[in-house]
Amino acid sequence: MSRLPRWLLYLSVALFTCILWSRSPGTTSSWWALVTPTEIRVMRQSGLGVNIGGSNKMVAESGDDAERQRTLRWEEEQQRRKTALRQACRKWSPKATEYLPNGKKDLIFLLVDDRHKALYCFVPKVSCTTWKSIWMILTGMTTIKNPLDIKPYVPHLLQEEMMLAKQPYNTSVLENKLNTYTKLLIVRDPYERLLSAYKNKLEHGKNHTYWGRYVRQIIKYNKKHGAGANTEFTFSAFVNYVNSLTEPHFNEHWRPYHQLCFPCAIKYDVIAKYETLTDDSERFLRLIGAPDDLHYPSYLPSKTASLLPQYMANLSRAQRHDLYQVYRRDFEAFQYQPFGGLV
């Protein structure tokens, strides 16, 4: 069979191409319009292959799955924290009345937000300044959008206006809010919180109000009980003083959690921890329907945890034993281990 002339071969190919084009106009251009080079690269790198028309959906679904997994892990952790708290409370049941609020006066650490039907028990030295600032934004007390733009002293001056106990509620309304509002409690390692209070309020006389109010009293106590012959104020002297206190005499900055927020009586919906504060805070804000642009601000981790061994090393075995007894219920309820173990 003789070969076709070259020109006739070219003409046949061209004619065939035209016929195909006429039957499916725009096919080629539409095909490439569906997938961008970036999407192709992303899918190839992720091993998804080129799925024409479905790439964005696949990537979005992958992201949704990851977020669902993170949410599930967070919810499971919350359940573990609540279970540990309930078990601890049951263990203390013979003296349960010690862990129940006795009227409005014991609820002064609860802030209320009627807009979002939320309650927050603030614990001094556990990010309470930042969270009081957030509460000002939630309640509409300020038009400022960023908590960091609120001067640190302002939330403390205005906290009384946000207190549940200071609102004109009768007993039944107050109880209803305690039972139905979404409630937040934030805790941290009890010894770290104690050291943070000591360094911020007492060490080196940085806070003149606390220095004048407590230091002379603490030095006097140590001299009276033979715990120190000189006038030097130390963490050891402070611990001796704390170990001697009974419930009514605790300052709020070193008062145990169960005397501040009554977690055995009030069922908190979210138990946040200082170690997971950013995620816990974000979850709570979304849970109560906070504004989309309101977030817990980024922060530098505290150095207190790294300093704790240095300060605890100056305490005797007896001091550490007595200190653990002061905060034992906090350790048990919130699954913290005392530095150096049980004494």
C-alpha cells in the first residue's frame, strides 16, 4: 500500500480536530478553568491527586476533620477534669458544708455577663486581670475591642460592677443563673500561684500596700514562734505565715480555690488551666457566643514555674508538709502534683 502524501496527512488531522472541537465547544478551556496550578500542586503534595472540580471541598473537609478531632480531644480533657473534681468532692463529703458558699458574701469572686448568659470565677494570680478585661468587653462596659488596650488597673476598679453578688437579683434569680449560665473557672499549680503572689505582692517591697499590711505582721509572727530571729523577710517566712492561717484570714491572692470559687457546689462548665489557657479560653468564648473578633490575647509564658525549685529548696521538710496540707484539696481536685512529691 502506497504512503499518503504528507500534505494529505496534515489535512486529515486538522479536519479530525475541527470535528472534535465542534462537538464539545470550550471543553479544553473549561477543563483548565476548574483547577488552578496552585490547587494542583497542593493536591499532588498531599497525595490527593487531581480531582477536577472537588479540590477546594476536599481541602476544606480535611480541615474540618482536624478541627473536629481537636474539639473531641478538648471535650474529653474537660470531662477528665470534671470527673477528677467530682471524685475529690465525694471524698470530702463528710465535711461538705466547708465547701459550700454561705450566702451572697461568698460569691464575690463570680462575675456575671447577662448578655451571653455566662459566669466567671476570677482567681487572683491566674490571669484574672486579662479575663476581667475580657469581661468588660463581653458585658459592654467598654467599647474597646482588644483586652490588651485596657489599662491593667481599670478592671480591678470596675470589678464590683460585674460581680454577681452585687447585682439586684433576688435569691431565686441568683440560683437560676448559677444553675443555667455557662460557668468558667481557671486554675494553675497551687505552689506556682503562691510563689507568683509572693513575688508580685511582697518580695523586695514592690507593692507598698501589701508590704505595709503584711510584712511586719509576718516578721512578727516568725519572731513570736521562733521561726526567725532577724528582720529579714523571705519566702520561708511567708510560708510559715501561710501555714498558720485559718480560713477567714487568707488574703484572696493565696486563698485556696475551694474557698474562692466553691467548685464542689458550683458545677463549672469549663475548667481551664494555666497550662492550656489560650485554647481553653478560645473554646469558652466560642461556647458562649462571644463576638468573633474577641480572643484571649497572646502572652509570654510566666517564669514562675522555672523559679519554683529555687524557692522550694529553702523550705524544710516540715514546712513543705504543712504547706501541702493547706493546698491539698486544690492539688487533688485539679490533678496537680506538689513539687518534690508528697511529704
